[in-house]
Amino acid sequence: VRKGWAGVAALALGIALAGCGASSSAPSGASSTGGGTNNSSQVYVVGTDAAYAPFESVNPQTNQIEGFDIDLLNAVAKAAGFQVKFENTPWKGIFQALSIGQRDILISAITITDERKQSMDFSNPYFQAQQMIVVPPGSPIRTLQDLKGKKVGVQTGTTGDEIVTDFLGKTDPNIKRYDTTPLALEDLKNKGVDAVVADNGVVLDYIRQNSSKGFEHYTDPKFPKEYYGIAVKKGNTALLEKINDGLAKVKSDGTYDTIYKKYFGSAPPAE
Ligand code: ARG
């Protein structure tokens, strides 16, 4: 079924659901980047792969990183009384940058997965997403099954990559992997691939911004619901608690809804 912009709004629950993530032992101190202190003057360094509008992208006019995730984390930090500074960080090395202490926090439309929970801790979920299949106009592809034997583009190491790889097999030569999702979508436009699988919010934003391309988009009932979380280094319970505290505040005082409306044009659907 072809979905309009309202489709993603309906899919995106936004408001926090069950408490995932906030569990760890072994506190490791707040950060290695702020002089090792844990006081309020510390500026936490935030990694984000800013090629993912409307969640994070570089504004070509100002060169600033902006988007839903940026506004949200700024609001969370303000509410919880800490400071943040965003650093554009390629997806390829983003989890590594967190684990070696180059980044204190990651916000990058990151889906909370069991595998990722082994190596980092996640905040409570802040956004619901789902994979989407994008195809050029007139393509017969509608479902995951239809991708068999077709060239499929994904961003390396994303949940879209995982789903396609699980289905087509690790060694399928038809999977084409890109450093960013916009590069995959550009290649779809250039007919380098037959379809792209990526997060719904980003796909819909891309189509909206580049409407002349007329891409069509579908979801497969097999695609699970995904929830975005804010990540900290495994064991950084102190920082995680601040983030969850800030998240709860911006959700209850209406700030979350305001930011949601700014980027998605409507209020987040009720829980
Ligand atoms: N939600 C997907 C994942 O976690 C894709 C996220 C990609 N984010 C980005 N800023 N490039 O795998």
C-alpha cells in the first residue's frame, strides 16, 4: 500500500514505550573528553551521522547540523541541565567512536537492537520507525520477497542492511552497500539499483524534497517496528539517567510535541 506523509506520522508513536536500555552496572565516569569531571560545566560530545534528514543533516547555508534529533537532544540537555556539542560522525565508525570515548552520546536515528545493546546502553525509546522499500515509478517490486534477484541498495550496517542481508543471504552479490542513505537513493535515481530499503522517515523526507523523481514506497508486513534510542557508552549509567530524565521532561511539558510538529507537520500519534 502506498503511504502518504500521514503514513509515517501514524507509524511514529514518538512517545516513550516500555523502558528499554537503562540498565547497566559498572559506571565508567561521565566522559573522557571533558577533563574527566562529572559536573554540570562538562560539555558532552555528541556523535551523529548528519546525512539523514529530517533527523540530522548539515544545513548547506549555515554549515550547522540540524534536525529532529538535534532539537530533541538540545531540549533534553536543557531540561536535564547538561551541555552538548554535536560532531558529524560517519555511520561507519559511529559505534566505535562511542566505545573508545571520542563521543559521549550518539543520537542518529539509531534503532535499539539486542545486538547493539551488548555494546552500548540506550535511553528509553523516543521515536518509532519501520523499514520501507523504495522503487522507481512503475516498478513491480512491492515486498521483501520481490527483492529476490534484484539489485538492492542499503546503507552499510543499518537495520535496513540487516533485514535485506538476512533475507537475501550474506553473500548475495545483488546487495549494494553505501556509506549514506542519500547515496543509495541517488543511485536508485540513476538506476544503479532496483530498490532501496531504508527507514520510513528518511525515505518520505527524501521523496518530498525531490518530488520530481516520483519514487514509490512500500512497507512489508514482515518489517518489525523499530524504536530509536539515544546511546551512551556501556555502563555510563549517570549520563543515561540524565538523558532519560530530560526525555521524560520534554515529553510531559509539550516540547517533544512541538519539535515533532516542526519536522513531521502533525502532532505525534497517541501512544
Ligand atoms: N535506524 C537505522 C539503524 O539504526 C538507520 C539509522 C541511520 N542513521 C543515520 N544517521 N545515518 O540502523
